[in-house]
Amino acid sequence: MDICYLHFYVENAIAWKQWFSQRLRFQVVASQVEATAQTEVLQNGGVRVVISSPRTLASPVAQYLQQHPAGVAGVAFAVRQLETVVAQAIAAGAQLLQPITADPQRPGLRWCQVQGWGHLHHTLIESPPEYLPVPLLSSQAQWQFLANRADQTSADFLAVDHVVLNVAAGQLAQAIDWYESVLGFSRKQTFEIRTAHSGLCSQVMVHPHGSAQMPINEPTSVNSQIQEFLDYNQGIGIQHAALRTADIVQAVRTFRQKQIRFISVPPTYYHQLPQRLGRLPALVDWQAIAQQQILVDWPSDHPQALLLQTFTEPIFAEPTFFFEMIERQPYQVDDQQRLAEGFGEGNFQALFEAIEREQQKRGSL
């Protein structure tokens, strides 16, 4: 199971299509206008986003936006054996929103949709590689395909590395159980992050048969940034999505020029890096990393496997959804090259503290 696309519900799909195109260099690959909603599909490398806005109050998009601000309403997963995945979900008690459906114009493309945690939905897609793996959103509408493939020569992103779900205090164990039993995720790392002001608890969920990863957070204090998200989002939701890149320094430099705003990292963070690492690998351009304010971490068992991350400021008016950019650097183990895996507690702590600084600016901490 891999993350196939993120489905945003917004007030104006055209405006956000332009935002993704101009700010994050996405290309429009398909469009669909139906009676109740307008939808745009964009792609940058291995990352796809689907953006929908309502055309009538009867639209499910409108109903969602009456309860929540704009954000990610759905996460779609690519699966290899759709019947098997759906059978497990139904047996575990999942609510089926859309039964298994085939696309007569794209043979082999099939999908279904299940209700996720809270108001989140998950589309499960089985598709041959030659098709854009985004199903019809209405049986009365058709896609207008604007490009067979997005131009890969200017691609910035390799894949959606992970998405992060925020749930209410006391719901973490239930949400973990749901994603284990319904979609077959497994538990990996657990984090408890605290400062003098607030805290959170996080369980990283990974799928054993694919690349999908979903950390799930719950607040451990009433003024936690997770609680602030829940308050502004009016319920649980996707806090951020990580876009994996092969060169984070160049990507961040490019997106800063496109007016993307990133969190700030104090200079003391980089002064402390040599002590944390023991030594700084010579092949890494540490000056460029510090200039672009990128966080650096590594798993405790493989300190040579560097994990480079940074985070945008919230993209909507409310302090809810933001993007992460992540580079997992390669390293050698037993003459085999691997990519840095998992998540580092140092970066998790640094992110938490950076968001706390933004909370302080808003007066909500």
C-alpha cells in the first residue's frame, strides 16, 4: 500500500490550482466539472494532489467545509489486491462509502472508498501503470485529461513520504487499532515530545506491504499545538504531508524564490550539530543546510543515515495544514545501499519547538 494522492477540499479549486502551480511547481494533468463540484488534478514528479471545490450546497465538499476549514479531506492509497484489502476493511467493521467500481474507459482501474477516522475518507485504488490513478468522482462526469504525464524533467518530488493525522486526547489508541485492523498498518516508532509549555504523543504507523507511513498524534496538554490544530480544524484531521525530494537544499531554495514561507530555525541549532553528531560528514554541504534552515537527524543505530527535513508555514488562513519537505540520504550497510528510514526524535523535537514559537506569536500558547 502506497500513498497515491492527497484530496484537498477548498472553497475555490481554480485559485488553489494556481497556487500549487505557481508556488510548488505542480502541473495540471486533469480536470473534472460535475453538477455539484469542480475538481483539478495536479502532479509534480511522484506526488499528486486532487483539489475539489463545491458548485452547490448539496456537494459533499460543501458539507465538509461547513464543518471544517479547507484542508486534506481524503488520503488515497494505491493497492495491489483491491478485493483482499476491501474484504479486510469490511471484516474489521469499516464503513464502505463507495463499493468496488470499475472504470469502463480505463480497463483495469478499479477503486472503492471507506470512511476513515473522523471525517477523513480513504480511496483505495488498483490501477495499471499506464493510467492516471485518480478515479471518477461522479458517475455522471468524465475527466478531461490535459496531459498524459506531467513533465518529469522539472520534477521536484519523488513521492508522498508520509501524512500525519492529529486526533483528540484519549483517541490515539483507538485510531491506532482502527488503522491496524481496517487497513493493515503496523506500529513502528513511538515518540513523547515535551517542552516546558506543552507536549504530544505520537505513534508512527507503517504498512508492511508498501511505502505508506502515517504518524498519528494526540495532545498531552490543553495548550499543545495538536490541540490548537484540533480547535482550528474543528476536529481531527491531516496536520501535514511530507514530500520526499532527492535534493532538499535545492528544493527549498527554489520554493523560497516562489514565495513559500518555511519555519525558522535558530542559529544555535547548527552550532550544536557537531556535538550531536560527534563529527560532521565531509560530503555534506553544512553551510547550505544552515542557510536554508534545514533540520538534520539520524537513526540511533545508523548515524551515517542522515534525515533532512524542513516545514512550511500553514498554507491556509488557519494554522492547520502545512507541508514538510524531506530528503532521506543513502548509506551503506553490508555493501548494500539503503535510504535513511523512520523518524528522528531530534527533528521531531525541533519541529515541535518551532511550531511552539509560531503559537507564541499567535498568542495561543
